Amino acid sequence: MANSFEQRTNIKRSAASIVKHLILLMGIVVVAFPFLWILSTSLKEASEVFTSSPQLIPSRLHFSNYSEVFFYIPFCRMYLNSIIVAVIVTISQMFTSALAAYTFARLRFPGRDAMFYGYLALMMLPVQVKLIPSFLLLKWLGMIDTYWALTLPWLAGPFSVFFLRQSFLDIPQSLIDAARIDGAKHFRIIFRIVVPLTKNMFLTLGIFTFMWSWNMFLWPLVMTQAAEMQTLPVGLARFKSQMGAEWQIMMAATVMVVAPVITIFFLAQKRFIQGIVLTGLKS
């Protein structure tokens, strides 16, 4: 009886495990299929894009679609612009957010909590509300069509501060007190003790910030007029308006745009998932 009960239990567990893996596999297919279709379309010729019997694998690989992208828009320059903007915004937000989060989490001064919640209230303001005043100010400063216009308003962000503050609050106060006794100043405490202890959260924040700044569309669209200063999302919209129905070339450009983000995610996915799990547990 005991052996049969154990066998039935093992069968049920095996069946449940198979069902879970099938569900996960279906989820992977649903998520990955659009990307596979984009990649497939980018390698097709124009006559194969829309057919009565769609096929995922092209009859012939047309890598020339990728080279044709560079003939219609200054793609290399837009790529460089996106890299510069994303890197500057990501590094700056991680640096400024670490300072602000430490201030709101570990320093005590009158009005600290009220100031923090007031700062968080900025998250409630949509970008569209700040767009026109920011444009007029940057135009008055002569920064339109410059990297200053693309990066200056985003060098710090309330979400990044909130994200890191929750992690800094979990660091034992005894570690910080011991560092102060040893003569460490706040700047050294942040980057020698606090940041190394929350490196997974920092990496997660960096990936979030990089993806957001890389995909930013409305702000660069308004703040840039010359094609040489536009970023990739704006370039894709411009490319679509110029090329019309050349979907195979459009998909080739899309693959090149999303490739850096996907690459960064796969390289850092272990720590990224750890950071997400820790964030969920703390929430």
C-alpha cells in the first residue's frame, strides 16, 4: 500500500511538472514568435512578405535588406546618438539616484519624508505636461538639436530614487555606523559599502533605465529637427514614412534597433532576475 501510494504521488508530481513545463513552453513560444517573425521578415524578399501561405523560414536569405537601411536614413549616426543618450542617462541616473536614495534612506533632517514624497509626486506628471515648457526653456538656452536637450532633463529620475531607497533601507545600520567610526565619509560609504551590497538592484535599475532611454520616442522627436541628431526610434518612424510598404527593410532596421537591448538582457539576465525577485519580495 505504501509503495503504491508513493508511486501515485510520484506520477502526480511528474504530471504536474510536465504540465508546468508545457505551459512555460507555450509562453515562450507566444513571447518569442513576434521576434522570430520580425527576424524572418527582415531576411525575405518583398514578394514573400505578404503571401497566401505565410512561411517563417524564407526560401532565400536576403541579407542585402540590412545594407539597404543605410541608404535611406543616416542610420549609423542615429545609432551613435542612441548609444550616447542611453549611456549618459543610465550612468547619470544610477549616480544621482544613489546619492539621493542614500540621503532619503539614511540621513535624518527636518522635512525629509515630506521632501521624498513630494519628489515622488513628480512621477505622477506625464511627459506631455512638461514637454512644451521644457522645449521653450531649452530653445531659449540654445540647446535644441544637441545632446544637452536629449539628456539634461533625464539625468535624475524619481523612480530610480524610489527603487534604490527601498534597497538601501534593508542594509543594517550597524555597517554604516561602523564605517563612520572608522572615519568614512558619506560618499565613501555609498560607493564602498551600500552600492556593492545592492549591486543586483543597481544592475536591474541600469537595465530598466537603458531600455527606457533607448526606446524614448516623443522627447527626441520634439527636441531634434536635424536628422543627424535624431535617435533610432525617431529614425524608424522617419524611415517608415519614406519607405512606405518596404516591410522587409523596415524589419531589418527593427532587428538592428532591438539587438543591443536583447544582448544586454541576456548577458545580465541572472542578476536582472535576482534584482526583480528581491524587488518583489520587498514590495
